[in-house]
Amino acid sequence: MRLRNIPGAREKLEESIYVFTEEELMKGRWKKEVFKNEAPLHIEIGSGKGRFITGLAAENPEIDYLGIEKYSSVLLKIMKKQQELDLDNLRLIRMDATYITDAFEEGEVDRIYLNFSDPWPKDRYAKRRLTSDRFLARYEKILKKGGRVEFKTDNKDLFDFSVESVKDAGWKLGYVTHDLYSDEEMLKGNMATEYELKFTKLGNPICKLIAVYE
Ligand code: SAM
């Protein structure tokens, strides 16, 4: 998602107490110095307008959340939601997740959410997919053992690629469906994203996987 450039977006983000930029990463210090507790840390990569991460943070005050988004103009939308909700357990990072290991210490993260990630359909850009072997190797460096990646998309090709990528990396597939909305059990507590609302309205089935890093 790339919104029209909003003049002053960078400056507004840099002034916000909720937002950290790539120059202010708190590697190894999120719990102690930012959230000031020992709660589990869940992150979302590519938060878009932030419905998912703000919704989860509001519902689960016992968990700390970080929403990661690379575009200032998009992050500004989440920042506004956060300002209205004033959630103590949510912070935002503006960065490209390619450099995610600069943001977190080994084992610092308990869970990673990826929602409707960019598909990069051309083979030559496959490494840029957030579920490629390259990204899984980065996640291995920041996730706790037993931690997981939860991924939703309506893009079947990207989903099938991701299932294979998880298997090839030697992670355990804890859950796989090509139609989340027909699985009543898994739908309990499901937080829909902006893209998810749009695509379910169009009748597209939503795929979901849970990959466990063992
Ligand atoms: N997750 C949201 C949803 O489901 O409604 C937004 C989906 S949108 C297709 C993908 C988002 O991921 C965009 O906002 C994009 O800027 C962000 N994004 C893509 N690649 C990224 C990366 N490498 N690092 C951080 N954010 C990224």
C-alpha cells in the first residue's frame, strides 16, 4: 500500500512518542525501556492502515504490540488511530523489514503477523516476499524458539509459495487453510485487516497459515 505522499508526514512521525524510526531502534530494549514490562512481544510487518494491530492491542492489554510499516504516509494513519485509542501496549516502527534484525535481539519476539503482504509475483523478485527463505532466516534470528508466524492472504499463489517456503526452512506448519471463513473454530478471535474486509466482501477466500519456529 502506497498512499499519496503527505507533506510533513515524516516530521509528524518523528515527533510522536508512539513512533520509532529506523534511527531509533531499541534492539534488546523494547520490554525494559519502552513497554517497561515483561509481557510477550507480538509484531506485525506491513501494518498498512493499522486496523489489525490497533484492534489486537485494544483487545489484549496483557500483550505488547509493535506495528512495522515502511511508508510514512501509511504509518501516519495508524499513528492517528493510536492517538485516539491511547494504547499503552502499542508502538509503531517506520522501517523496511528487510533490516528487521537491526530492530530485535535474538529471541526477543514471541510472534510475527504478516497480513496480505505484497505478492511480488515476478520470480526475479521472489526474495522480497515476506515469506521467502531470506525473510524466514531473518525471523529465525529474532523469534523465540516455539514462536510463530501467522500469515493471511487472499493470494493463492503467494500462499502456496509460502507453505513450501516454511516447509523447506524446516519450520512446523501448525495450521493451514485455503478458506479461513469456513473454519468456525479458527475464526474465533480473528481480527480482520483492511484488505481482509475488502476481499471477503468481494467473495475471495482467505488463506491462513501458522508456522512454528522449533
Ligand atoms: N496488512 C494490511 C492489510 O492487510 O490491510 C496492509 C496490506 S498492504 C498490501 C502491505 C503493506 O505492507 C503496505 O502498507 C506496505 O507498505 C507494507 N510493506 C510491504 N513491504 C514491507 C517491508 N519490507 N517492510 C515494511 N512494510 C512493508
